[in-house]
Amino acid sequence: MNPSFASGLVLLTDGKILVTGYTFSDFVGDFAAIRLNADGSLDTSFGTDGVVIVDNGGSEVSESMVLLEDESFIIVGYHNDTFTVAKFTKEGAIDTSFGNNGWTMVPLGDALSYTKDIALTPEGDIIIAGSILSTNNSWQMAVAKIKANGTPDTDFSSNGTRIYNVGEDNDFIEAVTVQNDRKILLGGQTWMESGPLKYDVAVVRLNADGSFDTSYGDNGVSRVSVVNGENYTNRMILQPRRKAFDNQIFKDREFYRFYFNPSQC
């Protein structure tokens, strides 16, 4: 049996459960999805006996997914170390009307790039975010915008992508979300120093066109240390304004909550 990994899960309106991830065979990955009935059995009306495995001619690893209103879904990850998304119908078939036969890849030059998260704009366009390995072997934050039909949005930043550092060295994006005003919040961590190793949580807010929102934080960037050491972000969600919660971090910007890995904090 090939090793398989889940990276996304959603409860459907009829009580069925959609799980997305990837499976490995001889160190080559493929995007995968399964759909379960409410009782946990495989939904045989989905894919092939409840299972979907798709190969785009290389190695595909998924990191997240998003469900659309019609219960079609998009898996995001990377294909041969390149930002990649694939769209599926509600029944689990690859949606060939999207991108190039269901797939969209966003090369970031010759750099290795790894997508971590996905979010939708109010119009249904797709924001994907992650990190790339720059030519000087340091990591940079990276974000790309794709239109709902799977084509890159070249009006966003520089030819549909934005690549940047918020610190002096390795920076990583782990999460993305989009506000109702179409501004984009990107959560991750930024390197501070090596002796001892220190990372700070970092949040960047971009305008809808990909430019930094200089009204937010310090010219578009907020940083925080929860502990004097390694601070890593796992996920980020929007919160209503003025809603109080115990572990709120940025009290003057009540937009989101972070989830941390306790073993690293």
C-alpha cells in the first residue's frame, strides 16, 4: 500500500466528508481525494469507488484545498517544486475547463517554490501563497493570483505574482486569507537570528493589486514574538472586528487568530 497523506478536509452540506491530500508511489506524488458518507463508508458515487488520484506527469504534493459554492473544489500544492493548483468537479473528475486541462502552474523563475495555502476573493479569484528558495539560498515569501478560470491574473503585482522578504533572511508564508474589502492577509514567520535560533510571527497585508498596504503595521508588515525564541504560524482565520478572545495577539487589528505548534513555542 502506498503512503498517503491528508492535507484538507471539509464537511459537505449533506453530511458527507471530503478529504484531499496526496499519495506517493516510488517517491513520486499524486494529488488525491476521497469522499466519505456520513457513516464513514466510502461514497462510491465519487471518483472511482470513492477515491480520486490524479497525475500531471510529475510529482504532485498537495498542501490545502478550498470548496466552491457548487461543491466543486480546488487543491493547491506543488508540481515538481512549482506552485500548482488543480480544479475538480463535485463528482471528483478533473475540471478540464479550468487552466490547462484542469491544472494551473505558476513558475517563479527558476526558483523552487512550495505553495502552503489558498483563499478566494469575493469574485472567486484564487490567491495562493507559500515560499520560494532564492538564488542566494534564502527563503522568500511568495503569493500569486489566478483568475477563476485558471489563468494567471497579470494585473496583480508583477505578472500575477509578488515575491518579497520582510526580514534579513529566511521568511515563510504558512497561511492566507482575504478580507471583504479584497485586501490579502499573509501569515508566516520571519528569521531574526541564529544564536539561539529565533523566528517572529509575521503578517503582511497587501492591497487587491498586490501592493503593500502601508496603512497596516509598519508599511504593511506586523511582527510579534510570543516567546523569546522560535515562533511559527500554522493557520490564520478572520475574526469579526471588536470581537475579543483570550489569545488575541494584535489587539489594535482585530482581524485574525493564529494557531501555533505548541512543541515549537
